[in-house]
Amino acid sequence: MEQYGQDERIDHRSHADRGLTEQPTIHEGVVARELEKKDVISDRCEINRQIKADNALLRERLRQKQQQQAQQRQDKKKNRDSWERKNFSGSAF
């Protein structure tokens, strides 16, 4: 891939071994894709649609959790700064 100017790399490890929380999709295959082109719902493609929706929900929840943690850190710092100003203002350090 490098010789074609691609930055992506192929990794043989599982999602778990790579530390990924998302679920991997399954191989759909040519037949399933052809069915979908003909507006026939393929079980394999349907499973992948569900996996992708679940992964999107997981990413959103993780993003929300990270935002909450960042807000908690900011609040903690504000409280600490406020406490220090209140308790150390005018002291001779």
C-alpha cells in the first residue's frame, strides 16, 4: 500500500488485541452485495448495518463520557483555584 501512496496499514490483530472497543463487521461477499443492489435485503449486510449502528452509538457514548470527564476536570480546577484564592489571598508566601 505504501508504494501506492496509501498511509493505511493492514493489521492482522483482532480488535480486542488492538485495544479497539468497536465490534468488527463481518465479510459480506459478492453475492450479498449483488442482492443488495437488486433491493433484496441480505442477512449479512443487515448484520453489518446493525454492527455499524451499534458502533456509532458506542462512539457517541464514549465522546459524551470524555466530555463529562473533561468538564469534571475543569470544575475541579475551578474549585481548587477558587479555594486557593479564598484561603491564600493576602498571605505572605
